Amino acid sequence: MNQQVKEKLKKQLEQELQEIVQQLEESERPEATELSNYDNHPADNASDLTDQLTEMAIDEHRGDDAEEIKRALQAMQDGTYGKCSVCGEDIPLGRLEAMPKALTCVEHAEQKEEDLRPVEEEVISASPKSDDFEEVEAFGSSDTLSDKS
């Protein structure tokens, strides 16, 4: 990769990082629409909570993007930019132009994404144990004597 292309990508990364930092600084948390929850409908509370969680998720995603950009800029300084951090092969210029913060080739980027499966999948695919009811029953219920006294 020639120096001119590298400088162009570096400028693009720096500009993107600056925009993300500015967006994070200007980001405001949505405020509740009501002063009191006493007479508020639960759906209104849920809407407020959803707005807050959405903004938090967007800010977290922006922060992750900023970290990826910083790692790419550091790789430029170290002289390792343009080489896959896993296999050491050259990353195609087309990939770097489309995604300048990429530090891996396409093959290893796909492996990374496969590792990011939700933890809930483990529970969904787990087969139920036969002694689950006995475990729950040991805690008792409103019909047991310990709860009536």
C-alpha cells in the first residue's frame, strides 16, 4: 500500500473518530415525559424506558466504533496496518477503502462474528432436566405450612 492511500485512509479514520466523539459529547439521555409515575400508564413508562435504553445502546455502539478506529490508527503508527492481525496476510485494498478500521481479512472477520452468539441460545437449546420441578418444590408455596404461620 502506498503512502498516499495510507494518508487518505488515516484522514478518513481521524474524521470519523472526531464525528463519533462529537456525537457522544452532544448525546443527551431522553428524559421521562411525566413528573410522577403515580398516575402514569405502564405503557408510557415502558416507552420512556425503551427510549433511554435505545440511546444507551447507540452510545455504546459509538464507543465501540471509536475504540476500533483508535486501534486502526495505532496499527498505522506501529506499521502493522493493512496486514491481518490473525494470519498476517495483506488485507485487500478494497476492504480497507470500504472499512478503513478493519484489522483482519474477510475470512477472519467472519470467524470473529460467529463467536458473538447471544448467551440466551445456550439456555434455549438446553434440554430440561427431570428434577427441575423437585428443585422448585423445595422452596415451598403459599400452601405450605411455613408460609401460613
